[in-house]
Amino acid sequence: MNITKLKIRGKVKRLFDSYPRELLDRWGDIIQDEVLKIVEPYNVIMSYVSLPREVATFKILRKVLEDNKILLVPKVSGEDIISVRIKSLDELSPGTFNVLEPASNIPYDTSKIEVIIVPGIAFNTKLYRIGHGKGHFDRFLKSLPDNVLKIGLAYEFQIIEEEFTDEWDEKMDIIVTEKRRLEE
């Protein structure tokens, strides 16, 4: 167990609770607008469905569907994540960890994914993320082809300088906050 990651998770969760929801929503809109510009040329997009302590994704999800692109969302299946295509947000209902998931268990071919939008509790300036600690997303990201664009969404207060990387952690290509875009 990585003690540094545990401390960072606790610190960031406390920070979330210190900001008014209206401010987080405003910042979330800025982040989602930037992400929509980045993903505009792509047709097969996978995105997490946001929880209250994550950057919102519903504006992105709606726009991808509106543009008749292929939208995939994660579904927890045992210890793993599968990508499932949805054609409407109405297909989502509370699932594992109370995250909105599709009812379908039919996995979409991961070799066709062009972009994946990834949640995180924190990210460092070297583009690595800390998730909730179960490893679902890291295992899934490892299974994707190298050419998939990995985009992490974070509020600026979730960006940290600290080193915390474990050998299984996957690096993002881009991290978008309300103030900047981090990339190599």
C-alpha cells in the first residue's frame, strides 16, 4: 500500500469539500469545453461518467452523442473494466460503487477506441494519476493500443508536484484543468 497515495487522496478529498459546488461546476464547464475541442476530430470516444468529487463529464457525453459519434463508457465487471457503447444517457443506472453504468454487458472492441477520458483523484505534473485505489482504470489503460489518446480531467487543486508513481500506474497524454493543459 502506497502511504503517499493515501495521504494525497485524503488531502484532495478535503479540498473538494472546501470549494462551493457552483465554483466547481463553473470550472468543470471550462474543462469540458477544452476537452470537446481536443476530441472534436475523433469518432470513437470513451469517457468516465462523473461522480460528485470528479470533474463533470455530462456536457462531453451529451455532445459526443449529439454529434453521432461512438460513445463508450466504463462498466466494472469483476476486477476489470469493460467498454460499453451507449446511444443515450438514459441507458445509465447506478452500478458498481454507485457509478452510473450501462445495463448492457456487451464489450466494445477496445482496438477501435481513439480517445479515453480518465478520472483521477489527483494527477502529478509528470502526467500520472491517482485513482480510487482499486486499479480498475490502470489495468484497463494498459490493455489499450498505444495510439489511444489518454486525457485526464482535473481541477487545478488536484495537480500536485509530489512523486507517487507505482510500476502499474499509467501516464496520461494530456491533463486538462480550468487553468491549463499539461502535456509533454
